[in-house]
Amino acid sequence: MKYRDILYQDIAYVKGIGPDRAKLLNEELRIFTVFDLLNYFPFRYEDRSVIHNISSINYTIEYAQIKGHIVNIFTDRFVNKEVLIAQMKDATGKIDLVFFNGIKWLSKFLKIGKTYIAYGKVNQFRDTYNIQHPEIEEATEETLKFKAGWCAVYNTTERLKNSKWRIDTESIRKWIFNIYQQYPQLQIPENLSKEIIEKNQLISREQAYKWIHLPENKEQINKARARLKFEELFFAQLDIARQHKKMKLSKGYVFQNVGELFNEFYNKHLPFELTNAQKRVIKEIRNDTKTGRQMNRLLQGDVGSGKTIVAVFSALFAIDNGFQVAMMAPTEILAQQHFQNISKLLQSLPVNVKLLTGSTPNKERKLIHEQLLSNELHFLIGTHALIEDNVQFHKLGLVIIDEQHRFGVAQRAKIQLKSEPPPHVLVMTATPIPRTLAMTIYGDLDVSVLDELPPGRKPIVTAHRYYSKRMDVLQFVKDQIDAGRQAYFVFPLIQESEKMDLEDLEKGYEDLKRFFSEDKYKLVKVHGKMSNEEKEAAMQAFYKGEAQIMVATTVIEVGVDVPNASIMVIENANRFGLSQLHQLRGRVGRGSEKSYCILLTNNLSEDAKVRIETMVRTTNGFEISEVDLKLRGPGELAGTRQSGMLNFKIADLTTDYPILKAARESAIELLEKDENLQFPEHWPIREYILQNEKEKPLWIKIA
């Protein structure tokens, strides 16, 4: 039988499975073939290399494996629940095995006088020990061989465990053991070149599959995991590197000149000195846009690092060369903020800047459409309204996408179709992206980083206070306001409890009005359920200094820029994600005054404690993003769940940066040598890609 016939054989034909169990595996775990089962990797391992004497079991042993014969079986009641107790004896002593589930099945399976091997958690009750709900099997020669060494542990589902066949981790391990017994010459084809394997000191793919499931020691587990993680990351990086290369060859508009508008703005109207980081990034964008190839650049910059001014200079490159610019923001508030700031910056130049959002009046909308087609409108800022079919440009040369992770892939792609050849693309984010995510999700983009804050920006002092100290916090805020400052109070708002959260905000607003008397202080509130007119009026009052306090939900996470606001109090800060806390904190510290962010909480969970401690310890967004990645995992960060690149079976972006880096280097090196994988030594890679391309439209196209 050829290896492919074995690997793609129906799972029902594996010893111990059969059609009924196979149907359950199909439905619950999407396991259909032998190879699907081999690709169902364990999530941890148990050391079964030792069989303990029963008399040696004590409080120092957390898990124990024992072997003995059953001398007694009976049922008892424990906290109104029936339990089954089987007493096991070996040459040194006796111990109770306590079972809470599967009593009916166990009553038939366990026989007095028979010898079994059991593994489970040791529990102490008064002066005696027992093992609770152990895995248990008859101690045959085959079982003892199967149990030797390190045992893989697999995830299962409640439906599998509660089915009449009791499909658990033991079942899966046994079936994989049976596969290797049934097919001792089982071959798993190699999918890497000999050179890549040797250079990265990897074991063979065939060996890796056997050791990942049936290891004899820890070293075998580590080698198997390293090999399988590498290949998973290698093929993802190969795809990204190919896409990057393809983008580099895409034709783009040439911005030939650094023209009058750019020079006049730089020399006469620039309101502050550029940082070295801003100058570096502007130069990178300039170099991209004069090559005749389409620019695809990601601009990462922490809160307040000055991305907007870089966007303005990029737009002036385009406008000086006769092209139009579109800037797309995820919310109306942020689009309005960009429009106000950019209009103010460019007010002395003959640049026509307009705003287009869902609430733009029809008369203004019609004028925008006309001016776009006649090329009278140079710079259009807006929300997803920009991608509507009736928004047509005369000559769109540059698209700037802000807070790009909030847009879907289709939305980002659609705006690029407004021009042929496609416009240059600059995507910006104030959410720092951990390096492993950047290499995996944005590896097809060139990356620029603004790693320097503009001069005059003072570090924000962050403090954590429990609600027992709330009156002290309020008095501190009052003192700051009396000294001429303004303050934010931010309340959580999550979809699942939106109504309750808004009630909390309303209650908090009324409480604050009682403390900050209305005859002396003005408070405004902003939340997503208000009309645009109400929100705009509240924000304008705060922006102009007519109100001293803004009470808000996370609608102010982006888009509110008030230099005089120097205090932020975040209510129930434990309910916010780490990146969100960092974004919120970035609303203060925008002026020359010392600024404060106060995190108010009740008692904290372990995760919340890490988030709060991190916020107090550092204002470095990249450091914060790395901690956030460890806490939440890649799929929850930066809107990346939409990316198929994150659906790894075994690789872990929170811990596998060294492997990812090596995989990326190997992928880039391979494409430089043999882009279309024509060399015979690269045929295994080519074959694997072509095979997987049929199943997942993820892989690169081979010419």
C-alpha cells in the first residue's frame, strides 16, 4: 500500500475506531483520514516513565501511575453524588481509586482479581491518599509498552467524552498507537529541502510525527515540536515573502518631483520641528513613490508619535505631482478630527481638503463628487463612505488608511480599486504590533516605525488606586482642574452588557456632578448611543475649554486631541484590554503640562493584575503589545482573527519568535535562489504546496 493510500484512508478503518466513532470524529474534530488524526497534535505531555509503589505515594507526588489488582469495588455517596470506589493493591500496599463519572461503564469494565495500570491526581483525605478519576486500563504487555515514557494529552469535547464510547485523550492516544502498529512502515513525505533541514538542525518530518505522538523522552518531544513548528511557520512565511515580492513588482504611479507645496509647507508653515524618526519615514515614503512600483507601507507609531504630519507630507508628494489623496478612518469622530487637524495645517496652501462621512449632507456630497472628477478636490478624508461605488476620483495616487486593523480586508482592497494602476498605500496604526505578529500578518508590507516622541511631550504618570481611595482621586482631579487643567472620566462599554454599562456611565455622570458642583464646573458626556450632533457639541465644548470634565465610553479611544486635558481617570480599568488602556492613556499628555492616568479598580484577577502592573510600569507601546500578546493570544489582537495566517496547529506566536525568524530567513533565501522552485532539491517543497493548494487557497502560486 502506498503512503498516500494509508495517510488518506478513512479513519473508520483504524483499529478501535469503526464507522460510529468515525462519524463522531468527523463532526466534532473534523478528523476524516489517518493523516487528519496524525495532524491532531497533543497540547501537553505526562511523564509515565515511572510506576510508583502504592506505599510510596505521599503529599509530594502530584500525579501517580500505579499497577496492581482490584480487590474490592463498591459505590458510595459524596456531596449528594454517587461515586464508584475501586480498591487497588500491589505488593506494598492498597489505595482507593475514586471515580465520579462513567460509573455504569466502569462497573462492567473493572473486575476483582484483574491487574490494571492507573494514572491520576493524588488526593489526600485525612491521613490516607486516593487517586481521583484516574485513567485506567488492563495491564497487558501491549498496554505496558504503550504506557512507557511520556504520554501525549489531547483536547477532546464534552460530546466525545459523554458519548457511549467515552472518547477521551486515552482513546486518541491508543488509536495513534494502533496506526503505528498497523503500518510499521508508515511513510510521511518530506516537505523541506535537505539544505533547509540541515541548516536549521531539524529532524525528518516522518520522525517528527512519530515523536510528537509517541515520545520516549522530553528530548524527542522538543525536537518533534521544533520541526513541526518550523515547517508550519516556513510555509506561512514563504507565502508572505512571495506576496511581498509580487507587490514589489506591481506597477505604481511615479511621484517625480518634490514640489512647491511640499517645500513651502516645510519651510514656512510647519508648526514644529520634525523628529529624526519622522524625517526618516518621510524619506522612506519619498523613495517608495519615485520608483514606478506601488508602495505598500505600514507606519507604526505609538500614541502621540506624530503619524499625522507624516501623512500630510506624503499627501503633498502626491498633490505636487498632480494626484489626488484619500484618507480613510474607521470612525466619524476620527475622520472629523483628521479633517480639522489637516485643514488647519494646510490652510495657508492652495490645497482643497474635504470630509466625506455617512452624515455628510447631500448637497455637500454632490459637490465632493463633482470636484473629485474635475480634479479640483485634492485631499478627501472620510470613513468607509469613501469606498462607495459612486465615489469616483479623477486621478487617485495615494490612499492613507488610519487605524487600519479596524477595517476588513475587503474594505481595504476596495479603495485601491478606485485607480488603475493601483494607488500607493500607506496604512497607519497607533496600536503597536508585536514583532511576531508584524512578521506574520504584515510581512507583505514594508514597515516604518516612529520610535521617537516629539520634543516637549512629557511622560504620563500612571497610578493604580482601589475604589476605597476614590474620594482622594476626585480631590486630586479637582485640584488639577482648579489649576487650569481638564480631565476625562472613562467608563467601560462592552457589547454584551451595553445597557448596564451605559447605566453605569449615567450614574457615574450624576455622581461626578454632585462632587463637581455645576455652579463652578461644567461636565459633558459622550457615548455611542448619542446622535452625531450631540457628540459633536459635547466634544467642541471640551475642545474649546468651556467644559472641564468629559465623561465618556471608549469612543474617545481615538480622535480626541485636547492639549489642555492632562488627567484621565479610567473607571473599572480591569475590564479593559491592555492595548485599549494604552490607547486611552494616549488622550492625555498632548500638551506641555505634566499629565496623569489613574486606573480605578476593585479586586483584581491574575490577568487583570498583570495588565494594571504593566500600565503602571511602562508607557512603551511595543513593550505593552508583547505583554498583551502573551495574555490574549494573536487572534484577539489588532483585528487579526480575520487572517488565516493565525490558524496554526502547533506554532505559537507568543513564544516562537526564534523559530519564526529562522523560518522567515529560510523562506526569503529560498525565493532568492529559486523563485519558482524548479531545482530538483526543492521539489518536495513544490509538491507539498501544490497538494495543499487544492485544500486551502492559502499557498503561493508557482509559475
